[in-house]
Amino acid sequence: MLDCTSVAPHAVHHPACGCLAAPGRRAVLAGLGAALALPTLAGRARAGGGQYEAMLVNCIDPRFATGSFNYMGAHHLRDQYSQFVIAGGPIGAVHPRFAAWHQAFWDNLDITVGLHRIHGVVALTHRDCGAAKLAFGEAAVATPAAEVAAHAEALRAFRAEVARRKPELKVATGLMALDGSVEEIA
């Protein structure tokens, strides 16, 4: 049997040791509040499944996290999308330079369709993207026009691959500027 007098005052005691004081009114009320909150929290935990609108695929570049969030909110998708973040975003999901990553994205899309029953994919690339430079080469993104052309080619390849694998999904594609504005790419 544990002798609580020999345990340091900061040690955690076994609940049955008898040396712990009886809980006060505040502790009882806190416990009651926690018990009442459990059904609400359990409902949130079950929210992993359900019906959501889309999956956002975008780049790891922290300069565009807020812009991506704002873009989704402006399109009435706040709290209605899952997100897959990978270097280059949709470029990383389809460009041969990043072939080792492709299956991870497509597996995640399958899971999102199954769990969230999404209707579409939002694919955003961005200007001044390091992954785009690695994929296309420095010259392919050297001017604003060349950059749009390179991103548009990758976004069209992404859209085509989604259509091949998941023809029921709509795909929106865009190129985000440094100020967060998005040029839609058809």
C-alpha cells in the first residue's frame, strides 16, 4: 500500500489513497459543466464525416495562407472545405518533377470525397513560387506573362487529371498574386 506521507507534495497521488481533500463546490460545478459539454464535443468529433463543399489544394508558402483563407471565405466556403497543402499546390500534385508526391495527393482526394462528400476542388497556385521555379525552370517564370502561361499549363493538367479520376467533381483553378487577388485560370 502506498504511504502518501512519503510522496513529494508535487507528486500525483492515486485517487484511492485517501490523502486528497474532498472536492469543493467549484470542482463539482466544473465537473458538471464538463459532463454537460461532452455531448456537444462528441458531435464535433463526429463531424469528420459529413457533407462539405470542396477541397482546397494550395502551396506551403506562408505568404499565401491568409490570402487562401480569404479567397475561400469570399466564395462562401468558410468551414466548408478540407485542405491539402503541398509545395507548389496543384503543381506538386501533377508535375513530373514531384512525381513521388502525386499518390499522396490523390489518396487524400479519395478520402476527402469519401468522408466529406465534396463537390469540387479549388486549386490555387501563386506568383513567385519556388516550387514552380523548380518545376518549370527560371526562364519559364521570368516575366509575368510567362509565369501565367506556366501556371496555366499546370492548372489545366491538374484539372484534366481530376476529371479523369473524379469526373463528378467541379474544379476551380487560379493564380494568386502577392496581394492575395486571384486570377482565375480556365
